[in-house]
Amino acid sequence: MPRPKRRATRASVKRELSAEFDASNNGNVKPEPSDESSLSQFPSRDSITVAGATPALQPGDDEPSGTNTNYLERLCNDSTLQSLETGLSAATYLLDQLQDTLSTYESPDVDSWVKTILDLKARTAPKRTVVGVVGNTGAGKSSVINALLDEERLLPTNCLRACTASPTEISFNHSDNPRELYRAEIEFISAEDWIRELQVLFSDLLDGSGQVSREATRTDSDAGIAYAKVKAVYPQKTREMLATAKPEDLAREPAVRAILGTTKKLQETEAKKLYHRMQHYVDSKEKDTGPVDHKKKVDVAMEYWPLIKVVRIFTKAHALSTGAVIVDLPGVQDSNAARAAVAANYMKSCTGLWIVAPITRAVDDKTAKSLLGDTFKRQLKYDGTYSAVSFICSKTDDISITEAAESLGLEDEISESWEAAEELKKNRVALESKINDIRKTKVMLSEQIDECEAESDIWEDLQSQISNGEAVYAPSANPRKRKRGGSPLSSLKSDADNQDAYDSSSSDKENSQPEPNRKPLTEEEIEEKISALRTQRKNIRGERRSLDSKIAGLRQEIEKVKNEREKILADVKAICIQGRNSYSRGAIKQDFAMGIKELDQENAIEENDETFDPDEDTRDYDEVARSLPVFCVSSRAYQKLSGRLEKDDFQSPGFLSVEDTEIPQLQDHAKKLTEAGRTSHCRRFLNDISQLLNSMKLWSGDDGTGSTLTDSEKRLEEQHLQKLLTHLEEELEALVKSSLDLIRKSLQEHIFENINMSMPSAIEAAPDTAYSWGAHRSEGGLFWATYKATVRRQGVYSGASGPRDFNQELFDPISRNLATGWERAFQRRLPAILETFAKETAVKLQQFHQAAKARAEQRHTNITGLVTLSSQILAHIRTVQELPAIIRSNVTELQREASRQFTPVICNAMTEAYTTCTNEHGQGSYARMKEAMINHVDYTRHSMFLQAAEVVRGQLDTMCRAVMHDITESMQAVFDTIYTDYMRTLVGTEVDRSKKISRQELDMRKRVNKLLLRSDKMFAPALGESASEGDPMESIADEAVTNNAEACDASDADAEEQKEVLSHEADDLVQAHIREQDSTDDVVDPFISEDEEFPDLMDLVKKERRS
């Protein structure tokens, strides 16, 4: 039925609002992420079983009764992520079936349903959960991220200063191609960005005479850094050539122009290979050590790292499988505006923020309070991301047991173990001493064997001589024989010194010259002596073997003592590591909470020092401390225990398992960060599916003749329903308007009034702030080179003295006072307004449904359709309940953008001063710079803060229009669906035989309706249940479809025509019989019948079969 003309007017107003909103945003459409998670991340509905009961549908007057299981309704109210994602997979499969069924027929209605289905299918992938990782140089960010990804080396690194680093995004790789298990995209800056950066680099590189500064030889100076960057890209350029070169000409050089504005895509099967290929672009040293086949003549001389804008890596890391995106953000300001903008955009879109610091500094330096800085913490208040912060204390393996035990008071706990370790150390020393004594004895035995062998040689010579008939005599005492107890080493040395003399003379002199009193030896005596010497040697060797066995046993004991001592020391180290982790965790939590408390108190004093009460807490700081996630991790220990770092000589005592390294806990944390977003996304998607199915049931069950009302009755019912719908629309419009008025009032009270109150103090403080930049060093002023470097970079610079932002410092008087009001408006007041709107809207929808339902029941109008409408209104209420979260998500992005608009406006107002100071050279230039800066600030201070406030006001006004646009669009979609469904169900369409639905469309609607009746069972496995067996309605539907198909099967034209008539008569009888039913609680397909319920139909069908 056509809608009233007033509805067309409403549609025109809606189009005008949409056009106004598009114009206010300059026609920009927010792009969807290019690499959002695909549906493949969700488990199949058959692979997950959820145990336990699931919450039933909330009871109410409109809750369907009977045997309807309402699996989808229950799933929409479920909070189990596994169930919801399994249900989403089932819903996607159902959408495919519906699309296939609808595609068999073409009509405007079918095209509309197909478009709705395609729109739903395009929304299956949830939004990305971006986690920013920040930390100073040397904090171990890359090592932590590599361990998180379970890769030894994947994240690219740069050998130069951290200021050259580009943001690196790591997300899950959804590609199923085995040749691209690891992928990377390296995006380079545009030519315009490179020209702007070259202008900044040349301002650092060239001195006042236009020549390359002598400071360029110092790698840690601004000129040295600029020279390194320029020479990396233009290695053939000499100093003289660089001094006369123009940035535009350099950017147009063919090799550079070919890379600017492009994206290099890499793919590999191994992480190591991808790492080396990325290093070829990221690190200057990879030019000589990278794979040879990746070198090209044009790339040999030029390096790419200064031109990189962002690096994206795609890997199948389990920690990222649920949709988390890790972004390694540069830790300091970047001279490249494009990279700085990318990092800033990531910070705005971050769902979580991880702050990495070495555990040795995290507590000592009060990292949780001081590392972030007041400006950073204040921005957290603006963004509302306090709850998104996590701390990661790295390098927990770097510990001194003695210092840790003393500082943590662990001496008593480890004293017994320490004493046992010392006792084992003494035992080891004693055992080693025993081994040394045995070795000395072995040396003595070896000497004895040598003596025996030498004496045996003499006696064997005598035996040879006597066998030749010579007379031989017993040899005299061996002069080499040492006294017992002498030093074995000295004896050996003496033997070596006298060996030659002894060998040449002893035998001949002693045996060839007989002495008067000596008796010649007999052969038996000689043989007996030789035998005795052999026996002696054998015994000595046996004794030496016994000593070897003793040494082996002692060595085993030493190894056992060593292992036992190492185990005790590992336990002691583990106690110290865990103790330090526990202490650090608690200290960081408290430091973080106290840092926020100090900032809140500072803001309260700035807001009104007379009403400030230090004993009154703005928030629950104990809860702030408890809710802060802190992980104390050891990347090296995790990698070692996981079988990596084989080439590194690193042991991991103190970590008994990978869980002790806390990397697995960090991986689980990364996965859990996505749960809230995935749960909300699935519930919204399934609720939209429920609405679609309900609307399609009402449509597919309508054959155009469903109403029994006369024309006059239909007009009365239409008028009554139109009044209800008009009243509902007016109430919804009033709720939207009042909510928007409350939002605007809140912004005026908490933001704009605060800005107006703080602006005089900012105007008054501006000249003193500008003077402080050039004050004497003892008063906190800047060194002239730092001052000059800062003005070259539009007031933003990070050097040896730390980061400085002149624009932010000018804005600080307003920022300090505004932070609390900004947080109060967007984190407290706005959510409360949206929640109230959702509750009141739900009440209005319920009241409308009850009124329409009461009228329909009174007049017995399509009672079966009321069941579907009751289910549909619950789906609409769920849509409204989800609306605050959606609006808040959009508002968060817009308000984060608005909060960052103050300093750009101030920077723009300060541009003239920055340019003037940059152009100053020669004698007295520093004094002229300071004077120009102070004069400019004094001249523009009255206007620049007002301009900044107006820009932010415009941004927030745009945000309000966006909120109105989003709410109006959502409410309009709900109302349009309600209008169509209730009009179709409770009023119907005119009975006009000439406009009767065609047979083909009727058959298509039957098939769709049959699929819809079965659709609810598809969601049973998601709830851990099995669908009920043998649904009688489905079997009846099957029989009806079969009978209709048989009735249409004939061989001649007359029979075909007759059966067509009979079939139409049967359909008419079915519809007439349904209209005669007064009421029923079960959902009955109007095209399905049973023999006993439709005797006329069955008689016709039987008659048709007989014919």
C-alpha cells in the first residue's frame, strides 16, 4: 500500500539533512579498512559446541509461545562470543541460501531483498582493534612484538636513530595461498611530502652562507642527521652539488620519482626471508648483506629508508587471529610530516595503547608517571583511553640476585636455598681438590711405569748380551731414580735434561767393565728380573686405571653437584624475578593512578581553587590502579624456551616455563582486546538478520489476497494504524531532538564555557611563555641551536633535551583547564544521554506494538502475523539498545579529531614568526629571533586562541550534526520497517484479481517461506543444542510442494490447463481456510496444509490426480 504524502515530505527532509551533513564534511566519506578481518576467522558452526544452558528470551507479553524454539532470538541475547561467532557463520550461510532462492525470480521486491542481503553480507567482518605500542629507544619494543608473534625475527629494524623509524603495522594474514604465508606492504611517501621534508633537511644541513655545514660530520647533530638522510637517497651527490640543489629537482630524479607514492608488496613462505627482503628497504646496512637476487642496478646505490611512510606486515600469528592489529609507533617526533601524520592517525584510532619500558627503569624512573608526560596523560583524558592503557615491563631476565634480594627484602626467603648453594659450591671445590690429588698420584705412577720400562730395557739388553756368550753384571743404581715425595714435575724435568746422557753411557759403562767384587749374572736371574719388572708394570697400570675410575666417579659427582646448585640458583633467581615483577607491577599501578590523581587535582585547582578539596577524589583511583594491565616479560627467555635463538649464547635460568616469561599472558591479552568489539558486532549482525527474516516471513506469507476485510473496513483499520504510526513517529522525532539539545547543552557547559574562562589566562601567559624559550639556560631556556631547530619545524622538535612543542605550550593554560570538562562531557554526560534516549525509545516502541496488537486481536486480524511482529519489535528494541554504543564509537573518533585541532590553528597563526626566525643568520641572529618571536606572540595572542576555539566549535558542531544524522538514519530505518511490516500484516492489500501475484512469484515465495520456517534450526548448534526432529509443518510443506509439482506435470495442453485451474482453486481454498481461523499461537505457513485441516484442498488434489 502506498505511504501517505506526509511520509514523502518526511523523506525529503531526511534527504536535506543527509545533504547538509555531506556538505559539512566536504563530501568526504570515511574509508573502510582495506585489510579488515574476513569471515574466515570465524569457526564453522559445526566445529564448536557450547556446553550449558543459554539465557532464554526475556519474558514479556509479546514472547512467542508454543513449540517455537526461538534459537535466533536466544542467540541475539546471548553473551558467549563462541556462540555468537558460530551463529554469524550460520547466518552467512542462510543469507547465501536466501539469495540463491530469490535469484530465480525478478521483481522490484526481490531486488530490494537481494540488496539488503548483499549489504548484510558485506558487514560480516568486524572493525579492526588497533593496539599502539610506544616506548623509548632501547625499550625492547621490537623484541616484545617478535615474541608476541612467535617469530625469532620478523619486525624490521633500522640501524640508525629512532627518529628515522616509520610506523609498522602487523595484522593477521587471511590469505590461503601457501606461497604468501608472510606478506608485507611498504608504502612510500608522496613527492610533495618528500619535497617538504627536503626543505626542512636543507635548513638543518646548510649554514648561513648556503654551504653544507661543518656540523654535518657529526652524526649526532641535526646537520649530521640531515646529511645522512639526503646522502642515503642521493649517494652520488657531492657537498657542492647538494648546496646548490633544489628540493623540487631532487624529487624529480628518475630513481626517486619511480619510488615516491608507490607501495612495494612482498610475499614469502618463511619469516626469515621476508625479514631480509624488508631490511633491504628499511635498513641501510642490508645493501651489502641482503640476498643477491633482490639487488637491481638502480637500487644498488640508493637507500629507501628515508622515503618509507608506513610498513604493513601480515602474518598468521595466533595472537592476532581474533582481529588485533599491532602498530609499532615511533618513540620520538619525526621530521617527516607524512610519517608523523600516520603515527598521529594511529594514535587517534587506537583501541588499546601498550607502553613498553625496561623493568630496570620502569620503577626507578617512575615510568608510569613521568615517561608519559603531562601532555600525553592529558591527551588520554581527552581521548577517553585511560582504560585502554597497558604497561609492558621488558627485559626481566636482566637481574642481579644480590641486589634484588636486598632491595626486595627476600634474604630470609632465599637464605636457606642460598646456604645450600654455597654448601654445594664447597662440595664441588672439595671434589675438584680430590681430583687434583688423584691426578698427582697418577703422575707418580706414570713415572714409576717409565722407570720400570727403562729398567726393563737395560735387563733386556743384558739378556741379549748373555745370549751372545758375554759375561754381564747387575747394573748399578739408576741415577734417574728420584726420591719419594719429590715433585713429579721437577722429576720429569730432571729426567728430560739427563735423558740423552743416560742413554749414551749407562749401559756400556756399567756392563762392559767388570768389577773385581761383582758376580756375573746367569740367564735365570736375568729372566726372573725381567718377569718381576713386567709384573710391577702391570700392577702400576692397574692402579692407574683404578684412579681413572675414581676421577670419573668424582666428575659425575661434580656434575651432579653443579646441576643441583644451578637448579637451586635458578629457583632463587626465579624468586627474585617474580618478586621484582610483583613489586614492579604494584608500583606501576599505583604510580599510574597517582599520576592521574595529580592531573585531576591540577585541573580542579585550575577550574576553581576556592572549591578545591584535596580529600575529595574525582574518581576511584584504587580501581584505576587495579584495572591497569601490567605485564613483566622476558622476550629472550621466551624465545629460548620456545627453541629459538640457537645462535645466541643465552641461558634462561629463573624461568622454569614459558608462562614465567609472561609472553603467553600478553598474547592472550591481545586476543581478549577484540572480544568486546567482536561480541557487539556479532549481536548487532544477528539482530539485523532477525529483523530481515521476520520481514521476509511477512512478505513471503503474503499472496496478495490475505485480508478478509472489506474496503471500508480496511480504510478504517488503515486510518487507525496510521494514527498510531504518526504518533510513534512524532514521539521518536521529539526524543531525537531533545537528546541532541541535551548534547549541545552539555558541550556548552563543559567545553565552551571552560574555553571562554581559560582564554584570558592563556592570552596573559603567552608573552612570558615565548620569553621563556629564549631565556638564559639557567632559567630553563633553550640552547640557540635547539631554538633554531624548533622554529624550522613549525615549533615541534625533539632533541637531546627532550621533546618541545611551542604550539602546545602556548595552548597549555587552556588545555589544563579543559581536559576535565572534555572528559566529563564525552565520557560521562554524552553516554548517559544516549542511554536515556535508548530506554525511552524502547518504551515508545513497546507501547506502539501493544496498541496495534490489542486492536488486531480485538478484530481477529492476521493473528499468525502478530507472532512475527512481536518477534520483530523485540529485534527493533535490541537495535535501539545497541545504538548508544555505535554513536559513542563514532563520536569518539570525531571528538578525538576535534581535541587535536587547537594546536594546528595556533601553529598556523605562528607560521610567520617561525619563518622569520628560520631566515635569521649571522651576527646577532639569536637576539633578533627571540625579539621577533616575542613581538609576534604579543601581536597575535588575542586572535589565535579565539580562532582555535572557533575551529573546535565548528568541529564539535559537525559532530552534533553527525550524531543527529546517525540517530535519525537509524530511527528512520526502524520506523520504515515498522510501517511496512505492520501495514502489510494488519491492513493487507486490495483484492484485485487483475493484480494477482503471478504463479512463478507465488512459487518463489513458497520456497522462501519454507526456507525461513527452517532457518531458526540452523542456529541451534551455536547454542550447543540440536534442532528438534520431525517438524510436522515442514513435512506438510514438503507434501504440499510435491503435490503442486505433480499437479503441474501433464503431457497435453488441455490437461495442463485444467491442472493449472485446479491448482489456483486449491490455493484460493487454502487462503480462505486460513482466513477462517480465529486465532493460533503457532507460526503456520499459509501454503502448508494437512489432510484433516484442508479436506477441500485434498479432494481437489485427489481429483486432479485421478484425472
